Amino acid sequence: MKYAVVDIGSNSVRLLISDGQKALLRMLEITRLAEGLNKSGVLSETAMQRTAAAIIKFRDVARAEKCDEFFAFATEAVRSAANGEKFVEMLKKEGICIDVVSGEIEAKIGFSGAYTSGTIALVDIGGASTELAIGDENGIKYGKSLHVGCVRLKESFGEDIKALKAFGDEAVKEYGVKGVKFDKLYCIGGSASTIASIDAKLATYDEKVLHHRSISRERIAEIIDLVRRTPMDERDKIVGLEPKRKDIAVCSGVWLLCIMDYLG
């Protein structure tokens, strides 16, 4: 059996084709579905069109790869937008059924994919939300999604470090788990892998280099400062920084530091 899964995020759309044991193909397109959502409360027509085009493309890839099953699920941008159902209907006309998952389910999906051993805390910073899950071999003990993501932060604060930090330090308290014990903090998603790619000076994404790469708080702070001090039109020269993430890397990095400080 071959399975195709499409993850429709607030910033990017991902395709994974698997035999149920290992990944056979991965693809990603940054479409910024959540662009403007923070202020308008709705998904823009342009953002919906470009995201729909990516999903249809991935569906066609799945067909070409002769996948037996095709699954597509959407997260915060679609579940929080006043016109989220319109986007779902748009894809339904193309024969694509989308499952809009809750924040708690999103946290469980991330935890299930990343768990190794012991008690772990898992953070997934997306474009419009951030999931925190804490658990062990018996499953999640705590899982919560906050309406805070790198696209929303960028639209609200730009790269005002002071404002980002003040907001982040207050917002993170909503998780309500300060002082909880865990063995390791794991981060998944594009925000974390971008920081790891810059740390590794990785010109091309390489799972073998990034998977389980350990980065200290101090090093993350250095990377954020490097990006912030580099003019926007020169950030393409920073090895490891995906060009379409150059305007949100500072926001996601500061938010990650707020979470790390909160969790200790």
C-alpha cells in the first residue's frame, strides 16, 4: 500500500508519500494561506487560490505515483477563518476532501510522529498557531494549541524584538504547564528546521543532518540576531535560510525562545 498525505498549514503545504513504514517522497510549497488572516479574520482569495493550486498539484503527483490512499488535512488558518468552509468547498469541487483538525488533534499528530523515548515536550510553530504536547510512551499527558504563529507575529509586530518578546512572554503563559518535568524538548516544522539549517550552514535540505540536531538557546539567539541584522534584500545570502521564510524567521525564532524560557 502507498499512502499520500497532504498537510495544509498556515504557511506551507506539504506532501508525504509513504508505504506506512518509511517516507518515499516529500514535497513542500510555501503558499502563505494565513496571509492577512490576523487582521481580516478571513482567508484572502489570492491565498486560497495559490494554496488550492499546490494541493491539486500534490493530488496529481499522488495519482502519478499510484498511491492507494490520499488524505488531506488543514490546520489553524482554515479552522479559525470565518470563510474556512469556502476553502474546503473550493477543494471539494476538485474531488479533494479536506479534514479540518482541531488544535488538540494537531498536537497529537505532531507528537505521534516525533516521539522516541522517555518524557518529551514537543513544539510545532506554524504560521498561525503553535502546538505544545508533553507525553511519554503512554501518549500525550498535555496538549494545547495557541493562536500564535510566525505569519501572525510578523503581521502584528514586524521585527520589533522588544514588542515580540513582550507579547511572547505573556502569550506563552496560556500553556499553563510551567515547571512540568520532561527529558528533552523537540521542535518540528519549518520554523525549527530553518534555524537548524542555518546552524548547519545547509544549502540544501538534508534530513540526515537536521534530524535530532541539538541546538542551544544561546545559538538560537545568535542566529536570530544574524538574520535581524542582515538587510532583507541580502538575506538570500544566509546559507540555510529559505528565501520564502526570510521575513518570518526572526518572529518564529523569538517566539521559540519565549517558549524555551517558559519551559526552562
